[in-house]
Amino acid sequence: MTIRELGNFYDARFQLCFRAYFLEIGIKLKEDTDVFDDITESYQKENMRTFVLEEENEIAGFIMFQPEHLKGGFFEEHAGFIRELWVAPAFRRSGYGKQLLETVEDYFRKMDISKLILTYDENALGFYKKLGFQPDGSYKAKNNGNVIVKYF
């Protein structure tokens, strides 16, 4: 098992994984979609990063994340925002999701950021709670999703 930063969203193995993820959440991406152009643009504009987990030359999962600058009134804070986390069904319950999150925590520690924030699917709440995330109603996501936070 290897975790590495993905440098090219046009990697056919990543695209296959990404499409499988979206299909799992009920969205079928058209074959001719320019979603990977959009991701590349976000990657550059929002300082987004993606790590992939490879197992036997197959991409078994990925995590997309970025630093967030949260500002409101008198105070400011920085947090790591997890945009997407997915592990292929055949590789679940192998600790891979945890390893991807830990890799991102290490990435943000080097930036002196000690908080992760994300929206979650109800089916994944138990997974995140086991890893130290807690629901936090003080945050409001643009997509109105439930927000959980982890300090590390």
C-alpha cells in the first residue's frame, strides 16, 4: 500500500475511482464531462490537494482537501477542509480511510493547522467518530451538510 499526491486528474485510474465514488453517492458523470478540468482549476485556485492510496497498482481510494481560512468579525482561524474521502468497497475496513486522514493530518501539522473540518454522510458518522471527529453545530456549510471537526 502506498499513499502519494496525485499530480494529474487525467490519470485514467483516478478517473475510474472518482466516477465510482460519484456513482456510489447517486451521481452518474457523463463520459464527456469536463469535471476533471473543473477539478484541475480548483486545485490551482483553492490550493486543493489530492492524495491517492494505491494497492497492487490500483487506486483503492483518495482524499481531496485544502486549507480554509475562516474569518468572521474579530477572529480568524485556519482549518484543514476535507472535500472528499473515498475508499473502494473492496478495500474498506482495511484501515485505508484512517491512513488517508492521518496523512492529511501530517500535511496540515506542517502548516501549523491543527483542525480538520468536513461535512459527512450519516452512514460514515461512526467511522469519523472513532477517529476523533465530533459534530459541531457552530459551523454552517455552504451545502447545508452536517459539520464535524477534529482537533489534533
